[in-house]
Amino acid sequence: MIETQVLNEILAAAPAFLLIAVRALAMIETAPLLSNDSIPQVAKLALAGFAAYCSFSSSLVKNWVLSPLDISFVFMILGEAIIGIIIGFFITIIFAAFSTAGQFFSLQMGFGASETFDPLAQIENPVLGQYLNIVAMLVFISIDGFRLLFLGGFWRSLQSINVVSLVAGREKIVSMMLAGLSRLFFDAMVISMPILGTLFLVSLATGLISKAAPQINILSEGFPISITVAFLLIYTVLPFMTEAFNRVIGAGFQTLQTLYTEIGQRINTGGAL
């Protein structure tokens, strides 16, 4: 009985449900962790449908006026997919800072050539970059990141952005993406700076030793020293790095919320598409 009632509600406003589901699926297909190929496509479709139904059941979208037989509806579907991709891609930019931080000091500690396939990032990644990426994923789960993603990201986007406001606010969206890319390298440098700076001092010290005592084979002695110092530093600063990860993820979602607020001023919440 309940299933029949749910199905009737969806069929009664199928165009609105389809638009919301397309946005949710596009976000899931591009967001970190959820976009992993190890997750079955059926599960992604089910999650998108569930998120769409939860949003569809609210009064937020019941007043949407749609004409599914119009050619403009096709462009609305494309626009909804673009909005979902923007949300997922921005979250991906945030997480790219963590693997980039590992790449910064991997070469300095002698692990520059140790690249392996990262199943989470779907790229070839140094071992340390992959390690920091996994730590970031665990931090994301521990701070209830999926709630932030679906409530602060997907749900707030339904309140603030539609296809019309996407076109009208394209300058703000492009600026946000460019600022996110710039922030990526800044956050990666801040996260890696304690280890990178210490390894630089280690390299400087070994260089001075090689000048003072040329008979010492500094090439064979320097790499073990750099690797040992780097691992000790990672063990020491990992609690502080997780706090930095938490702040970076929180700042990313805050930036996304600010964008929604600025664009949301262009439209009335719950208005027609």
C-alpha cells in the first residue's frame, strides 16, 4: 500500500522527479568516494532516486511548473546534470588538496617514483598521496560528510539554484571554481609544509656533510635518513593533519553555501522553473 502511494506520487509529478534525480545522479557520479567504480551502478541509481524522492516529497518542488513535451525540458535536464557535476567536481577539488600534499614531499623523501593506482581518486598517485587521500576519506566519514554533502550540497542547491539562475550566476560559479583550484595548492602547501620544510633542512644538512666529508657516500646514506625522518614526522603530526583536513573540508562546504546564498538571491525559493 505504501509502495503504491509512493509510486503514485512520483508518477503524478514525474518531470520534477526526473530533474531532481538527474541532479542527484550527476553529483553522485562525480563526488569523491561515491563515484568509485567499485560501487555498483544500481546502488548509485537507487541512492539518486532516494535523494530525489526525499526532496520531491517536500513542499519545495511541488510548485514547479514543467512542460515535459517542450524542447526546453531537454535543456533543463542538461542544466540539472551540469549543476550536479559542479557540486561533485567542487568537492573533488577539495579532496585533491590532500593527495597533492603527499605529492609535494614524496619526491623529497625519495618516494617520487613509487606511484600506484589509487582506486579512490582513480589516478596514478604516489604512495604518500594515496595515504593522505585515504586519511581524508576517513575524516570525511567521521565528520558526517555525507550528511553535509546531501543536505548542505544537494538540498541547498535545490533551494538556491535552477537552470535559469545557473546561467545568470555563471560568473560567480566560474570564480568559485578558479578560487577552488587556487585554494587547492595553498591548502596542499600548508598541509605538507611541516614535512617538506623539515626534509629541506635534512637535505641541506646532508649536503653540508658531503662537503665537509667527501669520503662519505651521502647518496646511500641520505635516502634512509630522509625516509626515517619523514615517517617519524608523519607519525607525530598526523593528529594535527587530521584537524587541518577537517578545516579544509569545512571551509569547502562553507564556500559552497556562500555561493548558494549569493545565487539564491536571484530567485524565489520554491518558485517555478
